[in-house]
Amino acid sequence: MEGMTIMIKKIDVAILGASGVVGQKAIALLQDSPHFHVNEVVASDKRIGQKFQDSVDWRETNCNLPIDVGNLILKNALDCKSPFIVSCLPTEMATILEPQLAAAGKLVFSNASSFRMEKNVPLLVPEINEAHLKLLSDQRTLGKIITNPNCSAVGVTLALAPLMELAAIDHVSVVTMQSASGAGLPGVSSLDLMGNTIPHIENEFQKITEETKKILGLINAPANFAISTHVHRVPVHFGHTATLHITFKESVNPQDAISQFQKWNQKFPDLFLLHDINGRPQPLRDLTANDMRAHIGHIRQGDKPNILGLIVLTHNLVRGAAGAVIANMTAYLKNTL
């Protein structure tokens, strides 16, 4: 009927680890979602039965705690009724709870690292490897587990994917500068981090190396180029920066790389923001609160014609965590409706 508005019921979502920085960012991002509604929140066992607003130390700076979510009563993860689960749990808890939830028929969208490298679990960046959702048919549970990558690996893969169309890659050198918020709450001691850089994050270089190859490979075969990775924790609030030096098997040039990013922007609007000013991108100047873009700068020729260097910056709590989970839920819906 003319003038009639069709109301589409939103899908109920439970947030596990709702009080952490990633859980809080997921709650903030889902407030404006046309598809999903936060219906349940889960935190540690000692807080079950409390109102979320009385329990959480709300740190999300982009919005106040939504009233409807603040009034929710914290519950046990296995008591959740919502069909979609956003898991922002620590690895050790995710390893136990996520398979139980999948066995109970839940669709678990996980930010944890527990099952990312399992052969039948999609490690998803929808713009790159949406076809990997086919792996779900190999999961024998009533529900399923879908993961998003490590918060730096997502930036690395977004930067590399368009360039793989230029020529075969032989080797990638990755050096990361990862923000304090990537360590969660309470995070790294201020006395350790202020005015300092820490060239170690537990298990991080392995995650970036392995996950990059899985995301950029075929469904059942990882990418076959070599990766060398070094990681650093730096005194930055939000935003992970990675410096990449990419060795190709044949000559490439910076202008062709720029053209590739522009070509991908035609398929995925605003996926890349290209910076042509020296000293950019910078987390403080260039990231927005809900930024899902990959900021690319300093695209340069190496000292050989088959080497390119660049910098990629992504928001670790958005593209690297909560926003990635929501993008995966959206991709799942698109592929199942």
C-alpha cells in the first residue's frame, strides 16, 4: 500500500564480555544498527544478577551507556536466548564457552583468538574473503562459530589484498605500533608504557603471521608468501599502525598500488582513505570514533623495482574488533537470506 512503512524485526544479540572495552564499543556501534538489537549482556560470574549500569565502568567516549542496555540484568552465557552471540571474551573463557553455545544452536561471532585457525572456522574480513563462509558447512554443531582477525592482522590484510592483484608476493615485512587500548582493561601499567615503546606483545607476531596467510589464501590453503613480523605496544590511546615492506616477484610501482586501492574503493566505498601528505596517517588526527576504514599512507618504491613500502592505520576497537564482528554478522545475513 502506498505510503506504508514495512517494519523489519531486529535480531536479538547477546554481548559476552560486555563490560570490556570491545564489548562497550560493540554496544555503542549496535545502537544504530538496522539489523541487530542488544537484548542480553554477560559479564563475570560474580556480577550475575546485577544491573549492567550498576556494574560496568563505562569507558566508551563516543556515547553514553544506552538506557535500555544499562537496565539489562547480567546473566550467565549459557542462559542466553538470543540467536546471535557477540563474544568479546578472554581467550581462555572463549575456548570453553563458544563451542557450548554453538552446540546449543547459537551463531557465535567471536573476537577471541581461540578458534581462528581451525580449518572449519571462517576467519573473516568480508571485503576480502566472504567466500570463506562456506567453511561453516564443515562445522557439525547446530550453531556455528565465525571469527574476526587479530586487531593488527586486519589492517595488514586490507592493505595487502588489493596489491595481490598487481603481482605475486614473495615476502612481507610487518612492523606494528599498537595502541594501549589493544591490551584491554586494565591494560599495560602506565609506568611501563608512558614515554616508552615495548617491543613485545604475547603471541602477537604469531597471530599476525598465521592469520594474514589464512585470510589471504584459498578456502583450504593459506597464502604461500613469507612474512616477518615485529610488534610494539606504544603510548597511543586508539589506533594500530603497521609499516609494511612488500617484496613482489616482479616489478611494481607506487602509482599502480594507488590505482588498486582506488579500484577497491569503487567496490567497497570508503574502505580505504589514501593520505598523500608526509606524516600521515596519524591516530590522533585521522581516526574517527566509529572508523572502519583502512588509512593508507607513505606508499613508496623500495631500492629495488619489486619492493613497495607503505603505512596502514586502523582503529583497533572498531575495524580491529567490535566493528569487525558486526561486519561479519551482516555478511552472514547477506549470505543466508
